[in-house]
Amino acid sequence: MRLIVLGKYSPFPPANGACPGYLLEEAGDYLLIDCGSGVVRALQQKMPFAALHTVLLSHLHGDHCSDMSVLKYAAEAGKRERCLPAHVRVFSPDEPAAEFSRLSYKNVVEAFAVADGTCVDIGAFHVEFFGVDHAMPCVAMRITAGGKSFCYSGDTGRCRGLLEAASGVDLMLCEASLLERDKSYAASGHLTAGEAGAIAREAGVRALVITHLWPYYSEEALRAECEARFLGPVNVAQEGKEYVL
């Protein structure tokens, strides 16, 4: 299984960057996880666009789903261009209801609600969803394929669901929205880089990639704070980079 980072920044992308978006690939099968600003552009550089069949959204804040508004037009145009996706399924929490209702589009994008405890099999992947602590309904994901396990935190503070989703995985992709010095700037529902490291250690994660980064932070400072709490391999997500589980 491969993790491919398409975008890593929040709450907005810097020049030449993108908001959260990630591909998982196993034996030529793909899952798109989150679809923020700039992700549709980036994913076409990493996979055949027509092969996209499923999007998993951790939640419906704009930095994680804004490019769904253009992905639906690409899917509609798939009727006349074979290089475009013909039909896309989207799995997402169903609140806010108005945002969820906009995900489905004509007969080319179909949205399905997920919540804590939902499990689905999608191609080569088995996906489990865990409710986590955020300002709106949000899910972490535990995904297995090819004998490997992966966890994506979504946006969250420390909570039971996150620890369960991450327990013993080969690779955890975890939000690290803040340095410890700036913890007071964020409401609950986000992690510092140090907290991400501590959770990975407690969950028995084998390797950690931190993401969901404020565009103006020093990435070395984020890495150092995380490494002080987690003794395994730590990477700061790099757009375009692939991580092999």
C-alpha cells in the first residue's frame, strides 16, 4: 500500500500548495482521502483521473472538501471524455446537512453517510470509521489492504476514537495543526505536533507522518516537537511524496 500526499496545508493553501488531500494505492486501486483546495489538480499528476471511483471525507469543513465542487463537474463530463471519472462515490459524515446534500450531483456523484462504527469494503481496501473530537462531526479512518494497516486522524483532539483507529498501525497520518507555544490560538479539536507524537507512541504506531500544517510554521520545529514524544520514524508530509507501508 502506498500513501501519496496531494496537499497538506490548513486552513488555506500557500502559493503552489494545496489543502488536505491524500491518495492510497494498492495494486492499481485508489482511494482519495479528503479533497481540499488544489487537490483535484494535484491528483491528476499521480493517477489516471478516470480510475478515481471513491472519495472519503473526514468532515465537511471547506479546507477538506472544497474541491468536491469542481470534481463533480469533471465526473459529469466523463460522459463525453473517457479520461475523466464516470461515477464517484463519496463517504462522509452527514452533518452539516446542507453541506452533505451538496455532495451528490445528478447521477455521477453519490454520497453515503458514515459515522462512528461504519465499515465498508471498497475494492482492495477495508475501511473502518471512528468518531473523533472536532468542531463538527468528523471521522478518523483505519484502512487495511495487502496485509498493511493505515490510520488517518482527520481533524481531532485527543480522544478514544483516535487511539482506537491508530492502534498498532504500520503508518499513521496525523494532524499537527499547532506548535505547543500556539496551543491557545485554536479551539478544541486540534493537535499540536507534540500531542500527535504522544498519541502515536501510546497507540503503538510503527511510523508517523504529520500533516494539516499552518503554512508559516518551520517544519523542522514541528518535527522536533513530535520526535520529542514519539521514538519511531517521523516525517513531515511533503506534497507529491509517496510513503510505502
